[in-house]
Amino acid sequence: MDKRTLTLLQGIVQHRKQVASASKALRDFAEHYGLGQLRGKEMHFTHQELDEIHRLLQLEVDANVLQLTLPQERIATSALVDDEKWATGNVFGQVLTVARAHHLPIRLKQGEVTTPNDTSFNVLPEQLDLTVPLMVIENGSMLTQWSGWVSCLPETLQHCLLVYRGHGRNQSHLKHLLSQVPEDQSPRFGYFDFDLAGILMADRWYQQTGAVPILPVNYAEFPKLIENQTARNKHATFVKQVQKYGKNPEFSHPQLGKVYDFIVEHELAIMQEQLAAKGIKLSQI
């Protein structure tokens, strides 16, 4: 039995549904076990057949199938069912990717680790002991080559714990972690692409976590640098973003609206990687 069929049948048994939509998965199951009666686009079950389905499901899992919620982790899932891939989470969806420059320690609940140049470390959020400033980084590539751009930060920020923002669950885990730690215990910053999407992302992280935005110090010079071909601008990306986000969104941070307007005026989209390649100095606003 596959995960989809088990989940479908679990709902039918939990709610004692004698009539259900006759999906292919349900029809295949009913035909294989000789259960149910197909009537048009519906499958009908007797109470006795629902009891038999319950029994068959219980053979598939080492837990009460009526109360079963599959874990996110594969090891925990494999303790309940035969296929560990039924886990609901991504393999790396539960961890945060972190690094810290200058061989400074990353403090964990059970000890400390350091990250040599251009290496990072995966850790469960609850294992982090957040007692240092933290900087959320938009692009994962910036965590794999952090030694090439950390020096662009002010010295006071080069000791931050660098954390990749992630996607989906791990991004939610990071925001939840920050919500549990006072800002005076672990000040937080956010460094994102210098484009419309990045400025909006910086504002969301500021609003939700208090992360102070990090921006290029002399971004007003970007139009001239692009004109002189000393910086690369992804104009096609700007066009797509301005169509998606518009020219006048609202902002929580008092200064980000002006930065957004500047980007719109000069039609900019400059990625973190380009800023790093050019050694553009950065600072908080």
C-alpha cells in the first residue's frame, strides 16, 4: 500500500464514510480486496467493510492508524511504516545552514563548532545557543563562499552567525527560533539581493523578526557603475519583478521605501553574488 492510498483510507475510516469519491486509488484498492461497491462516480461501503479496511490499515503501521500523523523525519517515520520516504518533511527541511567567520565558535547546546573558510554546518534549530548577533542571508551560494565577502561588512558585523534563510519549513523554523530569543540577547540582521524582491524580503524579515536590513553603502553609484560596465544589472529580472510587485508597495521599515523607489527609478536588479564579486561595501541601515 502506498502513502496516498493509506492517507485516503485513513480519512474514510476515521470519519466512517460509507460513501466516497471513487478515485483511481480507491477503485484499485476496492478491487484488489473485494471491498465496496462502485456506483457511478462513488464508492459505497458497509459498516462491516469499513471495519475490514481499518484492520488492513492497522497491518501497515505500528501505531493507532486512526490517530496516525506521519513525522517529518525519516528515521521516526521508519519506526511506524516500512517506507521511510513517507516522512512529510524534506530531508534537510528541519535543519539550518550556518557559518561563522574568523574561526569564531558556533555555540550549541552540547558544545561548540567552528567553520573553516567557505564551509557551513547544518544544525537543528533547537540545538543552537543563540547568544551572538545573527545575519539572515538570502542566497545559499553566499554561505558556500562566505570568506569572499564577509570582509565587506563593517568589522562589528563580521562576527555574526551567518544563517541561510532556507525555504518552506526551515525558513519557518528560523523565524520561530528568532521569536523565542530576545533581540538584546541575539541582535539580528538581514542581507538580501539588491532588487525589488530582495527589498521586500528585507522588509518582511524586519517586520517579522526585527532583522535590521543590510545594504550596499554606496548604492547611489550603481547606475554609473552599470553604465561604465563595472557592475552587472539583470534588467530582465527587474522587468519581471516590477510587473509582479508594482511600484508603490507599503513598507514597515522607514527607509526601505526610498530604496525601493531608487531601484524602480533606475531599473535595477543586482544579486548578492555580483555585490560580492565586486567587493561592494555593506552596512546596516
